[in-house]
Amino acid sequence: MIRMKEEAYQSPLFFPFWILRRNTLLVWDGYGLQSTHSGIGRHAFELAQELDKLGFGPQIIPSVSALDPAFDKWKADYANFPLSRVKPLSLLAAGYQARSLLARSDTKNAIFHGLSNYNIPVLPKAFRTVLTVHDLI
């Protein structure tokens, strides 16, 4: 069982900040971030702002046809993925781009955060993963 530090519970956005280390590459899948007016879009935008204040701004993989411009500050330097609704292709593209970001960085610590339920591609062991599940009915 992993014991969570008390600060994580105090975060209004409840992201496990305790897993972040210095020089950590934080990668997000952009699926669901087409608008900051959606629930996941608003949550992601506020979370990105808070992480940025701590020096852990995410690199957002543009795995959708168009990210909301509010995320431009954190968008990874890749073209948007026009076939984002084809989930197997989107996950393959996201995995490739995440591995590429890690290879280009100067770190060995990486976290992939799937913000929209099931968007965790197959990744090497260098990545830890976080999955946000929302809209449970």
C-alpha cells in the first residue's frame, strides 16, 4: 500500500504531487482537451496552471484534431493528430510521441497522465503512469 503525503489531500485538484521529483518529464494525452468549457478541459487547465506554478508544467501531446488555445503554453512540439477518434491509432501515436519526448529530454524520470479515463498507451518502464477516471455513473 502506498501512503500518500498529507499535502496531496490538501490539493483542491488532487493530483499525486508526491510522485513528482526534480527533473521529471510530465506528459499528458491531449484527448478531451479541445475545450476548457468541458469538465475535463476545465480540470486539466486548472491542474496545468497549478503544476506550472510548482515548476512541473506538463507537455501535452496533441492527440486530438485541435487543442483549446488555452493549452498552447504546454503543447508538445508535434502536429495535431487528425485521427484522434480512432482510439487504437490515437494511443499508438501518443505512445510514440511520449517516448520521443523522453528521448529528447535530459531526464530519466517520466510520468504519463491519462486525463480522459483510458488513455494510457504502452510505454517503457521509464514512465510511471497516472490515470484520471471521471464521469462514473
